[in-house]
Amino acid sequence: MVTIRTAHQGDIELLVRLRMDYIIADYGEISPTDRKNILARLPSYFWKGLEDKSFLAVLAEVDGDVVSVAYLAICNKPASVVFPTGKIGTLLNVLTYPQHRRKGYAFLVVSRLVEEARKLGVDSIDLTATQEGKSLYDQLGFQESTRPEMRLRL
């Protein structure tokens, strides 16, 4: 039986492990220096974010083991016509372990994150989709932006 739940501060070690699993799955092995730097920052980020609701995570568990997870980072922008509350979410790290894919777990965790975001007054959720995940996001009502995503690395 699957259990869908939001993470709490008692899950920080688990969230760190899941984040590292996602990074390795997405980027491959990382350098020891990068690993050390990431691991030094994640616990306090998760603690503060869970405390002030600027970060949410939803887990799918089967028999007590996490099979899928999704994170949502929430930031505040000046209110506008596009974001009346000024709250914008960024969907991150949707991970389903390979042996559990194609069973609907990612749909369940992202759906719950969307529901929780609505409760918090988030105006919209952005994401960068992989080709593999695009159909899931289409199914959930996400639409491609008319504006190109751009980034300046500092």
C-alpha cells in the first residue's frame, strides 16, 4: 500500500539522502568537494524551509520505503497582476526510483505538492521538465511558457 505524506523536520536526513540520489541520477557522480559543499548546506536549508514554509517535500512510501519524492521551493516576489500574492513555486527533484516507475507515484507526489501550494496561496508553479517527465506535467495541467527560460551563471 502506498502512503503519500508531506515531509517534516524529522525527515531532514532522509531529504538530504533523496536530494543526493537525485543529483547523482541527474548528473552522475560528483566531485568530493561538490559533495561536501552540498551536504554542508542541505540540512539547514531544509530545516529553515520546512519551518517557514518556503520549502515543501512530498514523499510516496511503499511498506515504509520512499519510492518517489518531489520538492517545491517557494519564493516571494513583489505582487503583480501575474502573481497577486507574490508567491511563486519552483518544482524540483521529482524522483521515482527506477524499479517503481510507471506506477503513478510521481503523479501522486506532484499532485499533493500542487494541493499544498494552493493552500499556501502560491500563484503559480514553474519547473524545468525532462523529456521523460513532460507527459506527467502535461497531464497535471502544466503548460509550456511563452517566454524562454534563461539563466546567468555567476
